Amino acid sequence: MANNFLEKTVRDCHIVGQKFETGSTFSFDVQTAMPGTAPSDSALYVLLEHNFEVMTPLLASFMQEGLIPWGMMVFCRPGTLPPTLPQGEARGMRAEEFDQFGPDFTNFLIEELIPEACRLTETQLSSSPDMHFICGGSSGGMAAWNAVWFRNDYFRRAFLSSPTFSAMRGGEEAMVLVRKTENRPIRLYVTAGTDEPDYFFGSSLMAAQNAAASLEFAGYDFRFEQFLGEGHCTRREDETLWRRIMRFVWANWKTLPVTTLSKQIRIRNLVADDSVWQEIDGHAFPTVPKNISVNGGNYSFDGGTIFWEKNGEKTAVATQFSEITALGLSSDKWRLYIADAHRRFVYAMSILPDGSLTALYKLAPLHLAHDFRTPGALGLAVLEDDRVLAATELGVQGIVSFGLTDLILPLPGDLGADRIAVVGKTLYVSAGDKVFTRQLKLAATEADGAPTAPASPQYGDGFCYSRSRLFFT
């Protein structure tokens, strides 16, 4: 590297996972590049399985040009779990750490490895997530996506080369959630070759193309580049490609924050314009009746049983559940919605004039958190158009009246939701001792009163995009 700026190199470092990725030994290298005096807000570049000798001079030259900010480069490789017996063999942990859809490896980077790299190089990183970049190929691409998705409070810029968004360890779930979840501020570059491998867990090319379509649908700020006749992780260290990547990923980094381009269409239709979560006093959650009143009687529940009570007589009308947590009533008053903490589905049953229940159906499946403890919903609210909102570990999940889960509103910090209520057009959601509110475009149904017909649900969003963020080489 040229010597007209300050640099510090630390090679062959090792760290053992303590809180996250426990027991795995990781090797990593660190390179800093600073202009004259080290700034107190250096950028961060995490490169997973990249060549130190190739990438350090390349990134340093971009820094000198002003294409990207000065900062610290951390080169990390997958961990190895040593044997506990003399005759045992060490286990490579790449699949468990890089391919697993979830936050553990990212948390290890943020809380353990990166602080050690800063200590070794005496670097002070910027606290802004806009100044933190991560990249990787194949499984490393999946790991880089995990970083910007699960720890969006820390990473917001990334490059993914042939990412494994396939059924290796839950990677196929990632783009399903992208299509339905409220957008996160991410600026992203994705590449793939047309000669990608086709494994038993899925086609790498189809997975990358699906990712591009999903990101476009959801309104993310990204570019997808496909190379004709080339293979897995092609050109991942090519200077010309990297110049394109960095010019896009770091565009206007001095003046403009990383942001989202638009909200997913279903969320736009539900949430009031410019409405964001507001945390309020934890004691301000509204009192919501646990029972459902209809036809002059009341539905209540205990354990896995639903009871009907009218004129002082209480009768068990459904006993096939495990742990009912909430009931809801359809806007036209003839379907009862049921949440069961131990079951993945929100259920519906038909209400008969005598209060008995019939025709048990699975209204809709819920999406599950990466390491869920409770598969079912812990609370329900029903809106004027018969949309069901469910409090889940992923936040608030929305179900249209004909039975599709079409949106997810994550809570701040990705907290799990345990209660939900809608008063007027204000949505209340609790997560432990925290309570958040948000303004909706629709009000809740009334628990009793004259039936109202649910609005006719429309898809209205299955149109063809211009694919303005996709291009081919």
C-alpha cells in the first residue's frame, strides 16, 4: 500500500466466541487506512472470506479517491470448533455461522470480534450504522444479509455475491419476509452468474433472482447484476466490479443517510401516511375486554376451551385447542377468530344462532421468528375491513379476511409483541413492559352491535415491474 496515509496492519488474530458462537475459534486480519491523523468516526468494512492482499490496496485506493470513507477493514473467516477428545476432529462451523438465518453470528461480530479489532488497531469507529459495510459470497452473502437485516441498527450497507437464499439453513425464508415486512434502511448490491450451482436445497441462480424481484417489490435501494455464462461468486474481487459496487453502495455518503424508497404496498394501505412507532407510558395500554359479546351472549376461554355464556348458562363449545390466548369477532359477526400460543395458525369457527361453534378452519399460518419460542399469536385485533392483526414474536402480522398473512410490522428493536389493541384508529402493541402506538387508516370493529359486511379484499399488487434496479452483463 502507498505510504501517503496512516495505516496499521494486524494479521493472524484469533478470538474465541464467548457469548455468541460459543467455543468457536475465529481467525481474522485487520487493516486501517487513515488520512494523516486518525478520525474519531472511522468507517467499518467487514469482508467475509475475502483475500487480504487483494482487497486492502483496492479499498485503500478508493478511500484516497474519496469514493468511500476512510476506515478499518476486518477480514473474517468462519470459526472452527476444536475437539474435546484427543482423537476427535475439529469441526468447521461455516454452515452454522454463515448460512443460518438469524442474528447470532452478526451479534458475535458486533459485540466480540469488532471491539477486539478496534482495540488491536486503536480505532474508534463511527457510531452511525450508515458508516458500517459488510460483504461476503455464497454463505458469506447470507451472513452479510443477516447483518443488515437482523442488526440494522449497526449495518446498513452490503455487497452480496451469489448469496445462499436457499433452503440450506432457513435462507429461503429471508425474501418471504422481505416481501411482507416493513422496510428497513438498507443499501445493497447483489451479483450472480447464470451458471450458478443447483443443489438439493435449491438453485443459487433462482434464489438470487428471487431476491432481486423481492427487493424490487418491497421498494429497497439496491442493484442486481447478473453475469452471463459465469459461475458462483464470479468477479467477487474484480476491481472494475468493485468500483461499480462502491460507487452505488456509498453514493452520497457524506450528505444523505441510507433510507428506504417506499413502503410495501399492503403496509401503505394499512398504516397512516408517515406514521411511525411511538413508545408511550407502559401503563397506558388500553383495557380490552377478554370476552367476545355477540347475539346477547359472551364467548370466553380458559386453557384450550372456549365457553359460551347466555342467560346465566355457561357451556363449553370448543375444546380442541391447546392454550388459547385471544378471541376476535369478524366485522359481520358470524366468524370467531382464535389465537392459540402453541399452534402456528390463527383459527376461525362459524358462530351459530344458539352460540355453538362449527366449521373449524385454519384462517392463516403465521410467520415464525428465526428461533421462535411461541409459534402462535398472543393477541388479536380485528379491523373494519375484517383484517385480523396478530401479536407475535415477529411483531404485528396482518391477515386479510380470506386467509392470507400479507404483512408484518416489526416493533422497534425487533421486540416480540405480546398484546395488541386498536382503539379508534390507534394501534397499541406491548412488548413486556414497553408499549408502542401507531396510527392506522382503519378503525377496529365494535365487539357488538349491527353487523357490517367486510370490505371485498383485493390483491391489486401483482403487477410487472420495470426492473429498473436490475441489469445484466
